Amino acid sequence: MNKPFQDKLISIEPYTAGEQPKSADIIKLNANENPYPPSPAVQKAIAEFDADILRLYPPMDAAPLRKAIAEYYGIGQECVFAGNGSDDVLAAAFRAFFNSDKPLLYPDITYSFYPVWCDLLKIPYETIPVDEGFNVHVEDYFRDNGGVVLPNPNAPTTIGLGLDAIEELIRHNRDSIVIIDEAYADFSEVSCVPLIKKYDNLVITQTFSKSRSLAGMRVACAIADPYLIGYLDAVKDSYNSYPMDAVAIRAGAAAVGDREYFGQVRGKIIATRECTAKRLRELGFVIPDSSANFLFATHPKRRAEEIFSYLRERGIYIRYFRKPRIDNHLRITVGTDEQMDRLISELESFLGK
Ligand SMILES: *Cc1c(COP(=O)(O)O)cnc(C)c1O
């Protein structure tokens, strides 16, 4: 329907997130959420929260959370920016750092929010194809550009690059900002946080949604040289000075402070991931080695869309993308061992095993 004021409205195709089921007994493996609860320290921080302080605006820079993150990494607080989920942090970073007429570069298969922000913010971009095995080759990014954004490990392919490759990427782009989106880095062996001391053109974004079980709280950060953090703060203060509420600041700080619980949950998810990958391969699925909390699977004999629908009818939600090059693949979040048992047994029935 076209309104008489149609030409004044934004024309945009928004990001589509994984479906939110209406019923509680659905096994939800479609949004890369954590199957385990947040740290008991988060529960405690929320239980002890005094609602009276909600009269006041929260700390504008979310200082208690920035401090906790800085302590966790052994870096200065001035190297940390905090935001309302990493989608908020990334949107601020795109605004702050990608203001060139030259194209922003990112892989053709990657987080599908990047093109959405580019359209919204009118940032020119160019996608660089990953190879047949979905690998990113950093040499492809050694050219004139307006910036680079790359998730490591990449999504939805689960494939991570080593620190050497990331460093090469940054070194060859000293006149641009390189954003490494570490949404899933906690499930891999690699984080490029140590590189921020060496490279002032590197920005790392991280989220508490996946590895710290806080998707519903909206907590994330960026880590970079203080010079760039200043630009992120300037953008934040130009559209919303208080993106993080008082509860989220406390909960986030409590989560990052509990190293032991974090290590346990991370260990369990990695163990379940490895075991699930092995069992799926035994059923004929082809799966790259995953450095994330999900698997990227294809079956040589059965269509991905068919498998997706079969599981959906049986109460198991996974993610299927009707997109070029990956329309015969499935993205499956690693849940608990029990959830994975259900998944495998439904797939065995489907495949007649
Ligand atoms: C999940 C995800 C994010 C955003 O997570 P938030 O919940 O907004 O913190 C960012 N980048 C990638 C690659 C993701 O998968």
C-alpha cells in the first residue's frame, strides 16, 4: 500500500532474527542462545537490586561494567566501550568508523546484519567471496577500502582464523578501521584483545548474549585504543547517552566477574559441540570444524530445507537461510546434551537409521 507521504519514509529491508516459539517445550536451537542460565552472581545482583536507584539516570558511560571488563582482560578502562547488546555497539561503530566513499569490505557469507546497517546508514560496501570451503582469505582484503568488518569465528560458517591471519589483516589496513566481531570468540581459542596495544586501527566487539547467557539483558562491549573509544562515546552521546540501563550494568559486571562459572559453561558447550559434530558426521552430515557455539551442517542426500521443516514439526527449531551459496545448509545451536540427544534421534528417524 502506498501512502501519499510514501516518498518521505525510509525504504529498508530489516534483519530477520530466528523465530521465537510460542510454546515452552520447543527445543530452541535457532538463535545461538546459551542453554545454561547466567552465573548465580547475576541472579544475586538482580535479587539485591534496589529499585529506588531507578529514579536516577544510570551512569552515562556504564562505568562499573567497563571497569569489570577491563579487569577481566587486564587492560585500561579507557580501552572499553559498553552498549545495549553488540548490535547496538556495532551500529555505533559503523556510524563512527565507516564514513568513507570507499566501500566497506566484508565476506559474502557472514552476519546478515552488516548489509542492513550499510543500507540504513548509507555506507557503500563490497562483499568478498569466501572460498568453496567457506574460508576467508585475508589477502583478499589487502586493498583500498573504507573499512573492514569480519566476525572471528565467522557466522554462520563457524570457521575461525588464527591470530596471525587477523594480525596480517590489520597490518595491511593501517589506514582503515578493522572491526573484528568476536560474538563467538569465547568458544574458540583465539581472541585478538592482546592486539589492541599494538594496533590503533583495531576495534573488537563482544557480546554477553552467547557465552555469558545474557541475550535477554542486552549487554556488550567494544575494545580498542582509547582514541577510537572516544569516537564511539561521541556517537553514543549523539543519539542516546544512556543506552545501558542500571540493571544491565550491574548484571553484566556480575557476569564478567564470575570467571569460574564462565569457564564451566564454556567447557560444557565445547564438549557437547564436539560430540554432536561427531554424531552428525556419522549420520552423513558434512560439517566444518566449529569454533563457535553452533554447527553449520549440510547433508549430501537430503535437502536442508526439508530437514529444517521435519525438525520444526517435531518441536526442534534450527536455522535455515534461503540465501545464495548456503541454501542447502543448516545452522544448529549447541544446546544441552539432552537436547542434542533429541535432535540426533529425530534425525536418525528422518534418515531411516
Ligand atoms: C549474535 C551476534 C551479534 C549480536 O549479538 P547481541 O545479542 O546484539 O549482542 C553480533 N554479531 C554476530 C556475528 C552475532 O552472531
